[in-house]
Amino acid sequence: MVGIMFAAYAARIDRDQPLSGLELGERPEPETRPGWTTVNVRAASLNHHDLWSLRGVGLGEESLPMILGCDAAGVDEDGNEVVIHSVIGQSGHGVGPKEPRSILTERYQGTFAEKVTVPSWNLLPKPKELSFEEAACLPTAWLTAYRMLFTNAGVRPGDSVLVQGAGGGVATAAIVLGAAAGLRVLATSRDEAKRARAVELGAEGAYAPGERLPRRVDAVIETVGAATWSHSVKSLKPGGTLVISGATSGPDPKATELNRIFFLELKVVGSTMGGKDELEDLLSFCAARGVRPVIDSVLPLDRAREGFEKMAGGDLFGKVVLTV
């Protein structure tokens, strides 16, 4: 007999009005399966991935209804406080070696529910220094930023980094992590209040999009895409690295700046999420250095729609967290 639990889920796909497909209500509790563990969710955080899912990106009609949410922290069946690494199938653990990697909510039910089940391999101990709400912010946006900076940008303490689009989850994480690691961080935002907040979080300076910077940088952290691409390329020192993990303003810039890329020997590196070992390092870094995720707002799960609306409107700085 499968129990019932409360969840926020995609009931329909709507490319133009994604929130019309979001439902809040009862769903079956996850069934047990070999090699998997069920976690009682205490906190889960929103990502743009959840909005894209409602638009049908990475989620087909045949998989509906799908509980949304890829990030969570909670308590496992043995009473341990855990953080979920949301990439399934990366390792073969719990799913078999041939399964392609996916993020929770693409093939498997997500975390915006009272319970979620994942391969046992995907669980990491939650550091006692972090609250459930803080820990729930780390596995997607913060892990993405960590990998972009420390694995793919190849920067060292003292190097300079431009972070485009302060306010978004990945960009905010990159500012905080970069400053904590001794990087010289510059940031951009259209919004004056967000520019001020970026400086509070450790950026040396914050500028309007496209504004000339005081100096060129060693690396650019790019999640905005078309709107900032040209500025990103022009802001790099010769031999610099542009790391891109998203394109919230669209994937097709008007000018690709190819001449500048080859003449200055710039590197363009794609980056997606991160590995379990990187999440482990990120959790350890936050615990050791007192780094805490920037949380915009905390809402109970039954007010998930408000959180989605906030994210869809871009009216936030940091993460929206849902508590169960």
C-alpha cells in the first residue's frame, strides 16, 4: 500500500505560460527499490531548471506528472542528516552503468515533496555548520558555480573574475565563492540595488551590463548568454577563459566575436553542474570558511507558486527555499 504525500509537480507542459502547468497537491509516496534510499525532505531550493521543466525542456509529456525540484537536504531512513547530489546515473550506482546521466525531475521524481528517493550513493552527510535551508541551496546553482570557478576557469587566488548577471543563483554563488577564495571579483547587473548587494557580498566593483571595466579579467563566469556575450569576450585578457553554464537571455548572440577569440587566444569552456566529489568539497569549503548561501526567501511548500512567480519575474537575489 503506497502512501500519499503533498508535492509541487508539473501536471502539464506550457512553453508560453509555464506556471499554468504547476500543481500543488497529493502524489504517491516513492516506492522503495534496491540500492536507493528515501529521504524525508526538510528543505528544497528552486532553480531555473524547474521553470524550464514546466516549459518541456528535458521533460516530455510521457513523464508527467513529475514532481519538480532537484535540490534538497533532509533526513535519511537511518536518521542521518543528508544533502542530495541531484545528478543520477553519472556513476552507475543504483541505476546500472549504461544509464545516461540526468538531473532529478528529468527521469525521476524530484524534491518538492515530503519524501524523495535517490540512489544511496547520491547522499552526502550534511555539515552540522549548515542549516537544512542553507544546505539545500548548494547541489545545483552553488555546485555549478564551484565547478565553473575552480575546475573550469582554472583561476588562482589573486586572479580577477567577471561575473555577469548578479542576482541569479549561479552568479551570486560565484561572487561569494570567488571572494572567499581570494579572487578579485567584478560583477554586472541591470539593477542598481543588485549591484550594491554584489559589492556587499565581496565583489570589488559592480557595473551596468556592457559598461567598460577598470581592467580586463582572467576569467568570465557567464550564465546570461546572448545579452552579455560580446561584453564577456571583450572583458578578457589575452589567453583568458570564458566559462558558460547557461543562457537565460537566449543562446544566440548577435556577434560571436570570433576574431577576438582566435586573435587573443581566448578559451571558451562549457560547464554543467558538477560531480559528487566537487559537492563534497563545496560543503567542506562552506563549513570551514563560514561561507553561506545567499537566500532570498524561505516559503513553506504549500506556497511554492509564490516562489516560482518570484523566480520567473527575476525579482530575487539569491535562492528561494521551500521548507517541508
